[in-house]
Amino acid sequence: MTNQFLQIKDLSHHYYQNNQKLFSLNSVNLSVRKGELVGLIGPSGCGKTTLLRLIAGFEQPTDGSIFIDSQLVSSTEVNIPPEKRKVGMVFQDYALFPHLNAWKNVCFGLSSQLSSYRANWLLDILGLTDFKYRYPHELSGGQKQRLALARALAPGNSFVLLDEPFSSLDVDVRYKLRSELKIVLSSCNACGILVTHDPQEALAICDQVAVMNNGQIHQCSSPSDLIKFPKTSFVGRFALHRNLLPVKYHQNKFSTPIGSILIDNNYSNLNDLNLLVDESSIIIIKSDTGKAIIEGREFLGDSWRIRILVDDLLIRVFHPLKDPPNQGERCNLIFRDGSTGILFPGSIRIKL
């Protein structure tokens, strides 16, 4: 545990509805090493906010434990108060005191001269020194979020929880702030968890990315491992936005809505086979008699993303800029020569 600043062991949290036990978290295991930023992604209602509330101390688990800097802070019998955990929080809506200027917001609750020095230092590295006497309503969205981060780190917290901190910002400001986040945390010898609905954001700036669904963590890996080796079909579909094709066994062959694939016959007895396929691994063949219909397209700058319906299944395909198909046209789909897919269950990479 020496290098683990945060360690969560078999954490569960449930509530009752109509006398039925419902789990908001179910046997969650997660660790954050010193100096590390972990991204937490998943659909709405999957348990991300509940997990943050448990780490911060606003809720108590119904099973499992949480350790911060090797100290047990949460279990069914122990619940250290939030103010004693030295955990900072940054929210989407900033949560600043509107009647206090930037300097007083950062210094709120601090007493020592050393803390005052730290507040000045944080305002400096976050580019807010020239705005320290402005009130929140006089700051831009990016400046408010920087101020919220400064306030979270000012008490000397070594761990920060960031709940959708960039979602309400303009694109340019969001890109700039998220690129600065790791630098600021490293300067403060701090680590943290970043909750976001944007998988690309987590993959771009986090050391590890944890993918949640239905109160469970499906995978926590480095961004490169997550992309190369997704452990479940949900990770591939939600985090990587890849196509998930059902695989059926009929007349001694395995077929998908796009075409047949060659895999081991040992899978013939499984009823829930799925194939994860990248958008660039599929080719559109225009045909007036094709079984697929173009539903729409999105311009991406250097290519098109085409949305196609095949047997009521929506499939997304990258297409070159030249001669894109139009909505309502028919086509057929084939796998690109030399491409690969990942078969689930088992996360087995196969040639298409």
C-alpha cells in the first residue's frame, strides 16, 4: 500500500426501494498512486457521483473500505468526517463564495502564514495573481474553475476529486485547462480522480482510466491498454465508441450483420457472442439493392462518419471525404482486408 495514496477495497453501497435492495455500487476496487490522475467515466446513473461522495466522506459504505494515505477513513464501522480527510473537491458549478473575492475564496478557512504563502503560490501558478481582488461574477468561466482548483488545493490537500470540472466551459478554455491540470497537480505533489462524461478527455490527460457501469468498474487501465485490450464489450462500446456486432452460429459458420468470420468452433455453444469492430475496419459498397440504409453522416474535417442501419442495428463507419453516400441510399458493408476485431466474451482479437 506504500505507493497507493487511495485504495478502495470491495466497496459497496445500497439503498432500499419498495423493500428491494438496490446497489448503487457493487464490490468496487480502485487504487490511485501518488502523483497519478485517474479518470472515471461511465453513463449517467452508473455510480460515479456516489463513489466520489463515499471517498469525500459524505456517505458511508454498506460494505468494503477506503484508505487514504494508508489510513482507514471509511468502512461499515469507521467514517472519518470529510473535513479531516484532507480531500479537496472541484465541482462543475465552481461552488465559490459570491460575496468573497478570489483571494478570500482561496484563503477561506486557512489560518497560518504558511497557508497564506501557499494561496499566493497557487494563484500565481494558475495565472490568477492579477485577478485576486475580483469577485466570482467578475471572472470568466475558466478563471472561476482555476479559482475552484486553487481553493481545493490551498489547505495542503494531496488528493482532489474533480466532478465534471470542464463540462460547462467553452471548447478552447476546456482544452487549455485540462492540459494544465496535470501540471498543477504535479506541482502540488497531489493526485486525484477526474469524473467526466467524455471518454476522449479522460484518455487524453489521465494516467489511468476506470470505466463504470451499473455500479461496477469494468476495467481500470492505462489509456493505451484500454484502447488495445478492452476487457468487456461495454468498455469497447462506451469508452472507445466502436461498433458491437452480434455473432450467430448457423450451418457451421459464424455470421455478423456485415459478413461471416472465422473463429474456433468451441464458441458454437455460446449464445451471447459479440464482435467489437472499429469504425475504420468497415467499407461501404454502394448498391441499389443493398441490405443496409444510410441514416445520416457527420463531417469530421478529414473524413465522414456515416451512420448506417443494418437489420435495425446502427453501425458507424469512417468514409473518405470524396463521394460520401447520402441519407436514404442503400449499400452493403464489408470488412476491410487485414483488419481485426475483438470477440467477447474473452476479449480475443481475431482477423476479419
